[in-house]
Amino acid sequence: MKVIIFIFWFLELTLIFLKIELLREIFSFIKVDGFIYKTLSKYKDMLCMYKLIYINKAESGCVYTCPGCNSRLVVHRGIKNAQHFKHYRKAPCGGETYLHNVAKILFFNNYQLALINQQPFTITLSQDVHCINYIDIFSKACKSSEVVNFDLTSFFDCVKLEVKYNDFKPDVLLSSSAHKEVLFIEIAVTHHCEQNKINSGYRIIEFSIKNEDDLELLKQNTITPDDIYIKSYNINTLPKKTSICDSCTLEESILGVDTSGIIRKLKGTRKSIGKEFKNGDIVAHQVLNPQEDLAEVLVSILRIAIKRGVSVPNCHLCLHASISTKFPQVYCLKKKIEVPYSEADLCFQYNN
């Protein structure tokens, strides 16, 4: 009796052993496609109904699908090599498609979570700032820029994966239930955004993904187009108008004539120059441009001052004046010498 029990026990162990060996033999025939699995072994993310499954959360009994070729994958929990996914059978799978599909789903999932959890998904942009203070003096706004953050979820409350929009099919489409504006999200692995799509005028943000490290960009809730891996097209912010110049450091120069006929050159910030105009002494002026001829500018403002009733004898207005290389001096054709422009006050031959 003991012998019979031993024989059955031995046969059962042998059967179990054979099953184990058979399974090992079956899985030993699964070949690893070198390029794709070097990629998968590091990032270890798989697609399953728009879900990316990490290898450490994968279950051996479940069926997983490759995001690159849609083929069946199996979980490989190696002893020597890190655990990773493997194709169940050899499949024509490339790294480009894998990276592209994983990237767009990462963005889609991340944005969708931001909408569900009512969290901001911001884009950092540079916005032009137009200071309209002292615009009556300088004839144009002072332009600068500042960095501002816009919450995309407040503009686009809908996200869709690879749907056609008019003549285009963006990787991810952001749209709104309140207006018709849209934002295309594009993933560039080897092929960048087509020129006709850029020329369409639609707002586009393109992520350049070259390897798995770049995928980290898509896990963040902040987009910065100044990043070398991110490009934006047709995304323009409206200029912000302000009248606050307390922090302005931009210096400008003005040539003016006051009520006494004295020529004054002012230099400084708009705020400091603006103080000189408060008492109303400047009757004619012009903002100086480095490329302009100072003599022509001076003649122009002098004529304006005269029209406004200010007596401004100046050699630059004299009919006997000629061009001098030593501005503000003037070459006098009568005296045949260079003279200061203020000499017109005492000159008997002055004629304008």
C-alpha cells in the first residue's frame, strides 16, 4: 500500500515538473525584438483601453496590447533582466509608433484627469505689455513683455483623442462646449507638424519626443513653449494695456523748445521726462531716433514753435546757413565760418 501511494505521489510530482518544463519551453520560443524592448524595458508602459499600465502593476493572467502595433503582450518577470512586457509572438513593431502613441495617450490622460479633478492645466506664455502712460508725449505706447500663465481647462473643457476636425486630424484635440475655438496637440517623433496645418491658423502645440525621457514632459500640468522640446504655432496673446510706469527703466531722448525759445534736450525714463512736461513749458518737441538727422529734427521743432507764437531766432533757420559737420554749429555763408546756432540772436544778417 505504501509503495502504491509513493508511486502515485512520484507520478504527480513528475507531471507537475513536466508542466513547468513545458511552459518554460513554450516561453523560450518568444523572441525579443531588440529595439522595441530596449525601450519597453525602461519605460514599461502598455496601452489598455486608453490606460497605460506600468509593469509593476501588471498581472500575469491579463491580456495586454502593445501601443505600437496592437499585438498581444505578455508580462515577463525575469530574474537577471528587469521585468518588462514582451510580444507574445514576433511582431513588426517600431519604436517610433510606440513613442508616438504612448505620448499622445499620456497627454490625453493627464488633461482628462485635470478636467475631472478641476485642477489647472497651465500654459506659460509671453504677453506684450503696452504702457499708454505719457502717450501724448511720445506718440506711441512703450512696449515690453511679461510672463503670464493661462489655465487651458478654463478655455477648453473637452479633450478627444485622434478625431477629425475639418480637414485635419490632430493627435489630441482640445475644444470647448462654450465656443468654437480649438487647440491641436501634436506629437513629433520624427515627423513634425505639416506646413498646411500651421498655415490653417489653428492654435497648435507640438511636443518633440525623441526618447522615453522626453515623455516626462507630458506628465506635467504646465506647458512652456519656450522649452526646446515644445513649439507653439498661431498662439498669440492680446497686448495688455497699462498706465503703470513705476518700474520702467527704458530711457529715451527728446529734443524740445520751451516757451522762452530755449532748446532743451531731455534724456531719461518716460516718467522722469514726463515731469518736465507737467508745467507746460515745452511747446514743441520730438522723440529722438538715433538714425535721424539732428539738424533736420531741430529745424522741424523750431518751425512748430514759431507757429505756436514762440520767438526762436536760430542760425539753422537762417537763409545763409549751410550744413555743418559739427552739429549743433552752423556754417554761415555770409561770414564763411562755422558759428553756434544761438548767434542768430545778435546777428544783423540773420534772415529766416
